[in-house]
Amino acid sequence: AVETEGKKRKWQGSVSGIVDSPLDKVWTIVSQSKRLSQWMPMVERCIDLVGDEGVPGYVRLVSGFMFPQQDGERSWIKERLVAMDSTSHSYVYKMEASNVGLDGSINSLKLIDYGDGSTLVNWSFEIDPLEGTLEDNIIDYLGFLYKSCINRIQGAIEDANKKVYETC
């Protein structure tokens, strides 16, 4: 690994996808912790731990089957909101603790109006090198995982719209 000022180089990756819905509808789904399981199929629960959602310093505990565990247990990740900007439709979370070995990882999500009522979702991530794992393998796995989430946003929006019509 390349060393700079005593720190190991971070492993980085990003994935993007187009969601066929307006920016505001996509932001509503992706910016609320309580809606994570609607577009992240591997997330079962998300619990508020500290602070107020949407305010930097907010901490949540996400659990589910994000990463297969040898003992069959659920994965869990404690994440701290580093930044959220509803004007630029972006946020950054840092994984503070987990049972998946990604402590210190940073995930950034940014939405861009793509025109014609569609939205570009860009998800970038940065992780510390993992012992015994090839960089390309983990970057490819995370990219696949996050891309599958982006691909589910449209369905989550359609489901939310159906629920609104059902209650009318």
C-alpha cells in the first residue's frame, strides 16, 4: 500500500444510476433513515441513537444482512452523519463501528437533476484497506451492493405513491 504522511491510502469507489423520478421525490426517500429498508433490501432495521436526523452528529444503527457473517448473525453498522445539505441534495455518513470491518469508512450520496423528471444518483465511498482482502474485490462488492440499492429507489418511490393513493 502507498503510504503518505504515515497514513495508508484509502480504497475508493463510486457508482451511479439514473432514477426515473424527480429530484425531490428521490431526496425524500434517500434522506430519511426510517425509509432505508425501502431501497436497501439488505437493511432490516435502522435505529436512532444520538441527535436529530438530518443534523450533523446524528448517529444511527443500521442492521441486517449487508455483509455475510461467518456465524450467520446480522451485520450491524453504527453511522454518524458528517454532513447533510438538502439544498445540494447530498449527505455524508461515516461508519464509526461495525461487525463488518468497515470502521472509518465514508459514504457520500449526491443527487443531480438529470432533466425530464429523472435524477442521477451518485454514491461514492472510501474505506481503509482491509487485511487479507484484495482492493478490487471489496470495491467491486461494495459497488455492486450500492448499485443494487440505487436500482431499487424507483420501486420505493412507486410503492410510497401507491400507499398514498390507498389511504385516500
